[in-house]
Amino acid sequence: MSAALVSRLTCDWTSGVGRLDPYITSGSIKALSVTSEDECRAQCMQQTSFICASINYRTGDGNCELLAENTQTAIISSSDSQWRYSVRPDCAGIWQPWTATRGDHLNSGVQKYNQISVSDLRDCMSFCLQDEDISYNCSSIVKSVSGDQCEIVNKRSDDTGVTPEVNKGHQYFNLPLWYSDNSESTTNTKILDYGSAGSAFMLLFNYKIEADGYLVGWKYLIGHSTDYCDSYAAIWRQTGEGNSAVFNLITETLLTPEDVSAGGIRFQFVQNSAEVVRKGDFLALYVEDLSNSGCEGNLVSIRPDLDEDLSTYLRISNPNKDRVDTLTASDVNTRPRAVALRAYIAEILKLPGDPVSSHTDVSPGEIRITWEFPTTAPIQELTTTHFKIECSDNSNFNTIISSKLVSIDYRETVISNLNIQQPYYARVSTVRNYNGEELIQDVSTEADDCVSSVTLTHGGGQLFNQKKTGPWTFTKQQGVTFELTIKVELLDGHETIIWQQEYTTSEAPNSPDRLTIDTRTSTSVTISWSPVVYTDKIYSIQRYQVTCITTNNTFNDSVTVNSVSYYNTLDSSTTSLTMESLYSQVEYSCTVKAILSENEFGESSREVVFWTKPVEPVLTYSNDNEVISSEETITVPLPNITSSDDMLKGYDSMVIVVEKLSSRRKRSITVASIDNVTVYITASFPVTDYSSSLYVGDNQTYGGYWNRPLDNQYSYHIAVGFKAKTEDDVLKFTTIPGAESVRLTQPIRCLELSSVENAAIKVSDDIWNVNSTMFYSCNEGYTRQGPAIITCKLVDGKGEWSDNPPICELQSSAASWVVGVAVGVPTGFIIILLVVIIIVMLVRRSSGTESGENRGQPNLQYQEMGLTNTPSKNQGGTQDVPVKSAEYETPSPQATLDDHVYEKVTKQTEQPCYENTSTIRNRV
């Protein structure tokens, strides 16, 4: 908005032909009879029980309708041309209308904490302002379009996380933003029912205003609902202390609630109070003398003389009990009083500091005035609408030379047509547009602009303290570029540049380019650049100058921010320079320029910004800490940092780096060698919070880095380094003592045992580690000689089995039979031969082949151990192929013995005999 558009204040009602039809159909209109449209608008402005947002006026009969809605939700109906609608402007009154968007229902992300049944939209809005039975501030309401539902909501629709949802059966309305009930304020605490307390007719001072602003309205509790005495709520201001105290009336309001007989809490708006109330002003209550008016008691509930209540000023020595606008200390005394009355204030915008005058980017005879906007401005709607800037030739502002209004978006303006030798004073005020008039809210302190001296600067030379009435004369050689600057000194000691221009007598050297940072340490940096090519008849480049400035960014408390240092090369052929004695952990900004002479130089290069490194920390290790290897991890000690806390400010973290060695010789770990394959960061810890050791390879995550498992086939080199907060790289790594080349310990195992014939074997694992267990069970018909279980144990640092494996022998009956057969063979050979011949003949004469016996019957011994005999694929109806073994599998993945898992057991079977066993038994 330009200054021309706000050179005057306007307050126009938006109007048109037609009638506004409210969105909330029940009880949204208050009807009156008036003589003109202006009177209808005035009635809207004078409402105290609700916020009137618009009007409908019918020219034929003077019908006036006051609405709580405006064109945000109401629809313009043009069916009757005698109707005209008008929307109340923002500048009419101190408070603003409720805001809404047609057809939206505030639903998602909010907490509805109270609900009543009212048909009138105005009553729902009043309930939001009056309700004391809630633990949250009312910020918006949801009203049913045609029903009686009224919901109180603790957030506005434009608050974060609140999403309006379309629901044409309901409508939300936001309470005006300036309306803020500060729960910490004594002014806006909850009000209680103190009773009627008899007649009052006295002036009470209690509670205090908590902020500068405009009076919006009064909240009070009905104390006497019939024939009550007229009561005035007021704000008074105290000047002076003790016996010199004086109290002055600032503003007062006659309380006129509607429907007093219902009792309860009322909220009464004050639209036309243009007086700014100040923080610390008193609230007051005056009740008319009932002896003169015939009334019966207080309108507002009060409680007298209870020690726990606030101490208030009470008017004394008032035989006529009349209203006054000034009191002195002798007119009052103090007594405890509790009054059910509160004031609500629209807080005004206040400037945080003085305006500043300058002559930057302006012509002679102009002054630029700038001011700041509060960084924490109160939430409000149009409490401040403009800034007013005034310029005077005296500090009392008796004479205003220049005055202008700018919109609330402006932060500066230029005042023109001033005399350079004349002192001036400027001030900035916050302004409220009230019905087309200026309401000055807050005036900043003055910014004076009185000139006491003028100085010309030309390059490195100056002409001092001359009140100029004529020209300046000075001489410059060719080949230089310099600035002409006119600077004025004000009476208050401030210096201001009012004119500045660059002047060239011949081309100056260009700026050096290709600036690079070659090396950095904690106290030094080396900068190099490309040489400047320069040819001139008078001058030549003598040397280069490096200018370094400490920035605001630092982790070093001893540095002076924005300090400047200069470093010169010895001659023009040197294009690299090392700056020593720098601060550690500090950001520097450096430029380079060519020097022609003491006062003539070339253009500065672009800035090169860098951080000096932190001082390397001092590390120590405890004597009892050592590197310990296990089968899965390597435990390494972490160092103690003995450096100062100030030095550690520049460090972000300590990192542990692991190098997987392809040979026993370690490499020198650097940042460049980290490839996340053979060299990787395995853990990161804050420099001020870490344990004394680390289990390298424990498969955990530390500081976002995976402490990956180790491989026992490799040796590892483990080092520690530190990351600075100012850069991504890590300072030089140092090897952890004892971790130059270390590997996991090899597991101790027992020798693998040979198999036992005629036995089933179960094992706890197949790598024969210490505590591995072997379980033996003999096949059917065999007896075990030896232990059923043997275990791999650690003996003198080696793995040894607890016993030898058992032997499975034939049972005694079977053995006797075999012996008998062996003894009887010499004597019974002939008999056996005859029996065999007879059997062969009988077999040949048989009409079919005899079926074989089922050899796959379950083995009871294996069933007891949870094993099932699985028939061999070689078993079946034909037995002309020998069966060497049968496989046995566990019936489920879960083992049933000693909680071990076994996959497969092989049963060794004896070589079958193909003679007729029944014949042999008979012969034996």
C-alpha cells in the first residue's frame, strides 16, 4: 500500500441492493424500527450484548435487522428491491466480527469441551464469552443450522492441526483474534458468585489491567436480578504514591444487561471506548445510592471484608454518594473486597525501540526513518492499522514540518525537502483507524537529526570537521579507484553518511581470483590465489594483503567477534600466505587485494570462509585396560580425554574405526581410506558421554553406525578419531594401544570320534566344541559296554573327551547259539547237508515264492529316545539286495533329549544271512 493510498483514513460500509439471508436460520436477526439507514447502522454499532456484523434496511417502512453474520456466511437475496444490506467495516468499533467460512463444520483435530442447547446464534456466541465451567479458553463455536446444538471449541479453525470439514448442517465461527483471555492474568481470572452483599453505593478499586490497549468489554456476575441499582464499571489510573497519590477516571460504562432476571454471568461489549488504558490501571465499580433512587441492591455480585480477598481502595467521607472523576489519597482507605467483575482488553501494538534516522540511498535534503516491528507481536486483528511518521524542527514537536501515514506493512519511509544544516527530530506512532479518525496508541521516542559537522572522505584521505560553505579541493594520482563520502555528525554523537560515490582516475587492479584453502590447523591456515595482471604508467603492485575477520560463529570463548587482522606478503610475486596465531574452533572470513601504495589498493577478492580446526584432544588410557579377544568380539578400551571442556566445545563426537587387515601389517588409517568395506566406522559417541570400553563386533548400533560382526579369519586394526562440529572430516586417527593387529580367538574343540558299530549316535553339535555331547544307544540284540554319554571338556587348555566311546556286543543268548553252531559243525556236517538238500527240494516244488519278513518294524530303543525308524529304499518285498544301513529321522524339528536339535542318525545293521534261519534254529 503506497503512502498516497493511506494519506487519509476511511471507514466505509460495504453495501448493496438486497437482503442478507443468515446461514443459521434460528434466531440470527434482531429487528428494530428506525427512520434511516444511518440510524440502522448506528444501532448495529451500539449493540452491547452481541457483535453486530451487518444490517438489513428496508426503505419502505424503516425495518432494521441486525445480524451476527456477514457476507462470509449469509447469502445476498435480491428478491425484494426495497431491501439494502450493509456490512460493518473493520474500523467501526474496537472489536471485530466473528469469522467463518460458509458450509464448514469444525470437526477434525479439536476438542469440544462443552455443549448447550440454544436456538439463537447470538446466545451461542454469548455462551462462549460467559461460560466459566470450562478448563479451556473458548476460541470458536459450532452451531447447528436449524437446531439448538451449540458446541464450545478450544481452537480456531486456522490453528495448526485443525481441519474444517464440510457439513452443511453445522457452521463454525471463530472468536476475534484480539480477544485473548490470559489465564495468568489477575484481570481475567474466573469470577465467582459472591452474593448481592446488600447496598454498595461505593467506589471500589480492585484488580489491575495487565496490558496497554482498548477496553473491549466487561464480564460480570449478576448479584441482584430485580430492582437493582444502576452500576458503573470503570477504569481509573493512579499517579503518585502514598499521600501524594491521585486517582483519575479514564473510562466508565453503565452496565445494562438483557434478561437480568435469569441471573448468571453476562458479557457486555464496549464498542466506542477510544481511550487507551494502560497496564497497572485499576478496575472500579460504583453503585448508585439506593436511598436516592429507590433501588434495592447491587447489580454486580460482591463480597466485603473477607481477609483472603484483595485489598481495594474504598471511597470514604462521601455524604452525597455522588460520582466523581478524581480522588486523592485522603478520599480513600483500603479494605478487602471481592468483586465479580473483569475487563477484557484488545492489546495495542508497541514499537520495541526508537526509530533510526539515516542518509543511506537518499538524496541531499532527505532523511530515511526506519523502525522495527515487534518480533513477538500479540495475536490481534487490526488493533493497529497504520504507522504515523512526523518530523519537527524541535524536540517538543510543537511544529510539525512533515507528517505521513503508511500501512502496517511498512518499516521505513523517507522525509524530503529538508535543510542539511537544520536539526530535525522524527517520531513514529502506532495508529488505529476508528470510524475514519486517528487513534494514536503508542508514540516512540524521538530520532534527532541535528548536524554538527561534515567530513569528506576520499579514499584513504579525509577533510575533517568543516561546516561546508564552499568546495573541497584535494589531489589524487592516476591509476586508483576510490570513494568520495560525505559524512555528517549529529548533535547526539551519531555519524551518518549522507552521500557516497565511487570515483576512478584510472583503472584499479582487479581482485585476485581462485582463492583456495591449502592447509588448515588449529592455529594457522594457508591461502593461495592467482596473481593479478596489472599495467599502469605510475603504479605497480607492490604486494598482496590478506584481511581476515572473525565471524559470529565460534566455539572459542576467548575470541573477539568481528576482530580484523591484516597479513601482507613480502612482494608481488608471492601468491600464497600462511596466517599464524589464529584462534582454534573459530570461523574466519578472508579476502585478498593487491596493494599499490600505502593508501592505494585494488579490489578485494571474494570472501573465502573457513573454520580453524579444534586442538587435538589429549588422550590417556588406564593401566588396567587391555584389548581382550573372544570368539565373537574384541574388547578395546576407550580413552580418557584430559583436555579442557572449552576445547571440547568444537567436537561433535568420538568415532571408532576398524580396518580389516589382509596381512599382519596395519595401514595408517585416514579419512580417505574409509571405504565402508575394509575400513569402516563401527561406533560413534558424544565426547562427553561414553563408556570405558567397547565390544567391537557385537552387532549393535552406536551413534547411527553398525558395529558389524567380525570374521575370525582376519586380523583387525582398531583406531579412535574425533569429528569436529564444523566439518565432516575426522581429525588424525590414533591406534588404540594393543589393537594394532588383533583377531578373534579360535574355539577349543575335541578330536572327532570314530563311529561305533551296531549303535545309534546323537550329537549336540557337529563341530566338537567344548561341552559338546555324544549320546550312544545300541541296536536291538546288542548290549552297550561303556558310557552312554561322553562330553568334550577343557583340560589344560585343550579339548578332551570325558571317556572313550562304548562298544555294542551281541546279547548272551545269541552268542551261545553261535558258539554251539561252531562246536557242532564237525560232528553234524552230514546232518546239516541232508537238511539243506531237503529244503532246496521243497522250495523248488513250492507253487510260489515265500514272502520276506517285514524288516522295518519300529525299534523300541529309538522310540524311547524320540526317534523313528525310516525304512531304507532298499527294503521291500524282494530281498535279493543286501541292506547295509537304515536312516532314522527325528519326528519333529524339536529334539526330545537334553533340549538339543538332531537332524539325522544312521543305524548300522549287520550283514544279513541268506540261509533259511528257521531250519538253522531247528537244527541247533
